[in-house]
Amino acid sequence: MDTPPPQSEAKPFAPVPAPIQRPDGIKHIIAVISGKGGVGKSTVSANIAASFAILGNTVGLFDADLTGHSQSMLFDTHTSIESMLKKHEPADCCGVKVASFGFLYPDAKTVIWRGPMISNGIKALFGQTNWGELDYLIVDLPPGTSDAQLTVIRDIPIDGGIVVTTPDPLAASVAERGLVMLSELNKKILGVVENMSAGVCQACGDALRPFGSGAGKKLAEKYGVAFFGTVPLSLELHDAVESRKPVVLKYPDSPASKSFFQITDALKKSLP
Ligand SMILES: Nc1ncnc2c1ncn2[C@@H]1O[C@H](COP(=O)(O)OP(=O)(O)OP(=O)(O)O)[C@@H](O)[C@H]1O
Ligand SMILES: [Mg+2]
């Protein structure tokens, strides 16, 4: 049998002291978190960032997911390791400045790192990036409540977090742990988004609720925090992902985009 390939060509970053100072010129830093995987954190992050850009704001998007990075795939853009790692420039994605490990370790160059290396990598990429003047910087977190999340919440100067869940009570009960983590680390829970809510059956036009409904609103009510709204299951969104554009840019009139614009508006109003 063939011997397996070496685990990774990825090199760890040089040690970064914690915590990271708030970069001058960034007005709001907002984390998008969930204890649960696959509920749409990256989708929500990309579309909130793009919605803010459409509204004329200067926006950054930091993909803090070292192993499951998605933002380099969600936008049709390329940048070089030279540009991101040596010149410290984020990629320009339709008016959103994006820094993602996906630009550094593309394709199947899997990063197989232990906890301290993960934390250090997140701090390094965040801290070294020339974000410039930003109205909003959105931070897309990996799922769970361990090293990576602790690093972002404790060592990066976020103002608060948005919690994402699907309408399914099981998903919400796991998503809730992200919310509790924010609260226990004394960060503001800005609000809850329920993604993959009712869709529409293409054949009969009836509402489809494969994951039920209401768990996001219930979660917000349980903790007395804002409910920013629902995002429907959306074929347009799926199509937009295939063409590497946030749905708010590709299909701005779609129901999913309208939801993202409303959620972004609610988020904006919740900030000081
Ligand atoms: N409203 C939606 N309608 C249709 N598909 C969606 C919707 N939201 C997300 N998806 C799809 O569901 C999948 C998971 O979404 P996404 O990657 O944003 O979740 P995530 O929470 O960031 O996952 P992870 O925990 O792995 O980081 C993706 O394929 C995405 O395109
Ligand atoms: Mg993700």
C-alpha cells in the first residue's frame, strides 16, 4: 500500500503576543458564531459583509476558520500569498476586503495544526492584515466553542457576536453554546439569525420547512436578545455560491437577499 502524503506543507506563523490591539480605523468588529456546524455562519458573514458594502460602507471580512475556510470560495477573487502574507493586503472581493486562510492554503492543502498553532495563526493573520479604514469588520468563526472561538472572542477586540442557527431545535441547542460562550466571556450578544427557514417548493409553490421553524426566535427570547430575522432556504443562494458571489450581489431581489438586507439593517441599528 502507498504511504500517505506528508500531512501538510503549511507552516505555522511566528508567535504573536495576545491580545491583539484594536486596529486604528475600524469602527465595528462583529463575530458570527454558532456552536453548531453547517448552519450558515459563512453564508451569513459573506452576505452581511456584502450588504454593508452595497449600502456604501467600507467593509472587511476575516475568515477565522483555519481548517474549514470558505470565504476564499464564496467570492470570485484570487490573491497571492505574496500579497496577503508579505504585503499584508486583504483580497478585494466586490468591495469587501477579505483575509482568509483559503488564500494561503488553497485546494486540498490541509492545515493540520494543534490548538496553540491554530490560535496563533488566527491572531497572526488578523493582526498582520492591513485592514485600513473600515466601518464594519465581520469575523466568520468555525463551529464549536474551543481554541479558535476562544482566540477570536478573547484575543481579538470584537464588539459582540451574532449567533446563527437553523430552525431545528437540536441545531439551536448546540448553536446556543456559542451564545453562552459570548456571554461567559463578557461579549455582547448582538442578535440571533435563523437560517434555512421555510423555502418554497418548486413544484407546488407550498412552503417547505424541512427543519421546522421558530427555534432561532425562541433562542433569542430565552436570552432576551434581539432576533434579527430568518433567511429562507434558497435555490438562488445555492446558484450564487456556484458562481462565487454572495446572493445579495448576484440576485439582490431574491427572498434570501431581502432577508439579508433586513438583517443587516437590524444589525446596524443595534450598534452604537
Ligand atoms: N439559506 C440557505 N439556502 C440554501 N443553502 C444554504 C443556505 N445557507 C447556507 N446554505 C448552504 O449550506 C451549506 C453550509 O453553509 P455554511 O458553509 O455557510 O455553514 P457554516 O455554518 O459556515 O459551516 P461550518 O460550520 O462548516 O463553517 C453551504 O453549502 C451553503 O451554501
Ligand atoms: Mg463556515
